[in-house]
Amino acid sequence: MSFFDSEIVQNEIKAVMELQKEIYLASARYMIMNQEERIDHIDLMQKLLDKQRILHARLKLCDDPQANEMLAKMRATASSLGIDERVTFEELFDNMERIIKSMRRSVEVS
């Protein structure tokens, strides 16, 4: 059975893609959102990050060639966005977590 044949994995990938789309579409409106809407948006970003962390961990633990291919594609995408190849995904996720927490603090005090 391939990694991607798992119904759980398929559902998680679908959830990640849906969250990415929802966040992307709403991001253009971020500056005109009220405080509650901004907090909701930040919560979605945190939810997406959590799901991405879990998916990445599952991919790393799997020896399926398709999982390894997906990891390679993720690395290529990160590189195309200017992220140095020496930066691990764990470091990237930790940095994203700090940014999300900073955004939340900024919104909560305003």
C-alpha cells in the first residue's frame, strides 16, 4: 500500500490544500479585517501550520518512494521561494510558528 493510498493521508492533504486556498484568498483582505477577523485568520494559519508539520513528519517516517518524491518537491518549492537548502523544515516550521505568535500578539494588543 502506497503512502498516498491511505484515506487518512488523502484527507489530510485535502485539508491542507483547502486551508491554503482559504488563507490565500483571505490574505488580500487582511489589512481591512477587524480584530476578530484577523484573529480568525491567524487561527487558520496556525491550523495549517500544525497540519503541515504532521504531514511532513509522516512523509519523513515513510519509506515509500512517492513520499520521498513529495519531500523532494517540497524542498524544491522552498528553494524556489528563496529558502536556503541548509534550513530544515523543522526550522522553517518553528520560524513560521514565531511569526504567527507575533502576529497574534500584535492583533490582540491593538
